[in-house]
Amino acid sequence: MAAAYYRAVIRVYQHYYYAAEAKQRLASLGIVTPEIVPMLAALHPETIPELSDDVPEDDPRVVKARLLANAGLNEYIPAEIHAADGSDEWGAFAEADIYTSYGETFRAMRVLKRAIPFYTSAPVSAMPMTYWRILFPEAYWPQIKTSAAANGLDPYMVASLIRQESEFNPQAISNKSAYGLMQLLPSVGKSMAKAEGIKHFEASQLLDPYMNIRLGCRYLKQTMDKFGGQPEYVFAAYNAGDARVVDWRTGEADQSIDEFVESIPFTETRDYVQAILRNEDIYRSLDQEAAAPKLKTPANSGAAQLKKPPVNDNALVSQK
């Protein structure tokens, strides 16, 4: 029965935090025949609409939208694009692509988040890679890799945290006065700058994406060291503060890590921890997909397909 539930979670919510947990639990069960549970078999991921990144660049509406962007009139872009014929399939991508071309990564991401609200449960193959790269950007990737390596961090972790903190908006300032990509408080920035040997530090420097990543990675490493490198504790502390995490762990020596996550009393922090780990999973999946060798289509592919036996959908489902 447990195996049946784990498989259902993996199938329906494949990039979510609990899908990753389910994979581990399923592996620990070894070879086991899952129970047949009709209720679970009836669950399916939300349907991803038909999407295309084939934007007709010579369409008058698209041309006008780009001119509007060039003039800084972003508020008129969506209506212009979505008035074009066929934009149901490519309109959101066209709008996001325009913002991306102007370096507004966060704005582009928000467009696709609204257009495809169920993207986090979608297989990588369900959408064009161009959509995924807007939803999970690799902006400032060289600096992320450099600063991550300097602090012994995983660059996917750093990118995943940035995505959750600021959506890659280097000018983001929160209502709690946290600055930049990794949302550092001025006091934290000053402390990390001193540790880095940077003199005459000012809070405004945290809006420089390269400085922010450099100091943010050092702070993340410091937090990792404090909590033994356990990501769930680290991200909870990054969001809610070290003292709270220490308090939440008190008297819970036998608590499993997923029980800790589920018992975080702040909904924002609980969702935050799970989202960053989900982001990591998707970033890795995207790069694995991009690196995978593509099968070449044989010249006589049409004839070859005629000879293929019919696909047994039920067999494919059972293998998943």
C-alpha cells in the first residue's frame, strides 16, 4: 500500500518535495508489488495546454509589441500580443521572450508562471525547453558557479535559492529591507563584506548582482556549517532566522527531516523550504535533459514507424 501511494505522488507531483521523499522511500522498500488502488489510479497531473515557441516575428502585433517594449511601455504589451491570431499557443512565450531580451528575467518568469500554473508537476518533455529556461533561468550563472565553488556550495542550490528569494531581480528590496538577488540584510552584507576583506562597504552595493552573489554565497555557507549541511534546516534558517530553527529542533531528537519540514509553524517558511528543493530538482532535470544525446531520426522513419507494434499504454503506466 505504501508503494502504491509513493508511486502516485511521484507520478502526479513529480518535481515536488514529497515526490523526492517518495522516491527515497520507494527505493528503501526494495522490490515490492504495489497494491492496486483505484482512487490513486484516477489521479493525474494537471493538463499542460498546447504550447509553442514558434513566434511569427513578422506578425504586426508582435512587431508592435517589441516597439512598445523598446519605448518602455510594458503595460501595453500583453494586450497587443494576445490580439494576434494563434497567440493562444505562443502568446505567453512571446511576451516573456520580449522581457528576457531586455534582461527583465523576473518579469518574464512571472508571465509564464501565470500562464502555466501547473508547470511544477509537468514532465520536462511536456513543454519546450525554451519555456523551462525562462521559468528556471541561468542568469548570472558564471558568477553563481564561481562563488558557489569558492564556498563549497552546489551552484544549483544557489540558483534555486535566488529564484525563490528574488526571481532573479537584482534590484529587489523587500519590506524588511533585504536587498538584491539573495535578499541580504545590510547588517549581513556588512558582516560578510568584512569577512571577504571588502572595505568601505555600503548597503547599496548589495544591488550589484555580482557583489550580492559573492556575499550571499558566503552567508549561505556559514548557515550550512551551522546546521550541519542539512538543506531543510539551512533554508528554514535563511528564511526565518537561525534562532527559530534551533528552537523548532529542540526536544525533537528522533524527528525525521520530513517531519521537521511538515512541523514548521510558519506556512511561508514551510513552503519556502519545499520550493527551493523542488527548484533544485527541476534545474538538475533540465540540465540532464539538455545534455542527453538526441536520437537521430532515420531517413526512412515513416516506413519504420509503420512496422512498429501498437503501444500498450497500460504497460507503460505500470512501468512508471
